[in-house]
Amino acid sequence: MTVRWMFCVAAALRFATGEARAAEVRGRVLVEGRPAAGVAVAILPFEDGFERSRREARGEDEPKPLAEGLTEKDGFFQVRLAKPGASSGLPVRVEFSGGGSAPHRLGKLVDASGEDLGDVRLAPAAALAGRVQDARGGPVVGATVRLWAGRGSRPGDAASRTSPPVATSSRSRAERGKRSKSARADSRS
């Protein structure tokens, strides 16, 4: 019996016995040991490795959050799912971003029916800048850059490829078009 199946059976039993209640995840976010205000908290549906690989191969976006919230000035958060009881007992993932913290997705699955995460310690945000170049040193326009947490200095040295990227950045076609038009206008003057 898979973990997912056991969560489904537990959710069905809770619903059938009337024990279903508002699904909620709560805790406190600390950055460098201090409460962090304004950190975005997103509750994401669980996606196993096969589902994630299939979605990525199809070029689809990540699943939309089931619920979102922000930490208060004391770092505390309490996020309720929009449909009480709909996801009770099912595993979800929790992701944090903004508010002076580096983006982070918890490595463990969370029970959305009432889990208290306690203190969640996040690293502070840091800036990263660079250029994407092709083999001849020319710029690569519209490149998507993904940053994974890891300890090595080469791409194959990352600690784990099973975790989601820490950050992803790409420039949309509209942004590239605006930049090209302004560059052409500047060269004509």
C-alpha cells in the first residue's frame, strides 16, 4: 500500500465520520534567528517524482498553490485551505519566499489537516548576477536559468537533483521584444 493511498483512506474515514475540519498549516519563520515578517507561505499539492518528471517533460508549469499567506511581524503564519476538509489528511508541500529570505521548499511532506511546523529557519536572501553565454562566448537571449542548492562548483556536483530549483529566472518574449526595440531606437539616434 503506497503512502498516497494511505492518506486517501485516512481522508475518506475522517470525512465519513464527520471529523473533517478546516485544513490548516501554521508555524513561525525565522531568518538568521529573528522572526521574519512578510514571508510568502504557499501550500502546494503533493507531486511524486513521476508526476513531476512528466509535467517537466511536457513543459508545464508547477501546480498552483492550494492556499497562500504571509507571515506576520512576529514571524507567525497560519494558512487555511480554501475548501475546508477537501484536503484533510492528504500530503502537501510548503514553500517559503520573499520577506528577506531565500526561497525554500520544505523537504518533508506536511499533513494539511492541522500540522504545526514550529520554527522554520530560513537562510537570508542573496543576490546573484551573471551572463549566459554560448560555447563561443556570445550571449544567449531568453535563456532560462535554474539554481539548485548544492555544495559543488560544477553542475554535476549539486547535492541533490531531486529537489526543486531554489530559483528560476527567464526573460519573456515581450521583455525581449521591448529590449530589442529600445536598442534599435538607441542605435538610430
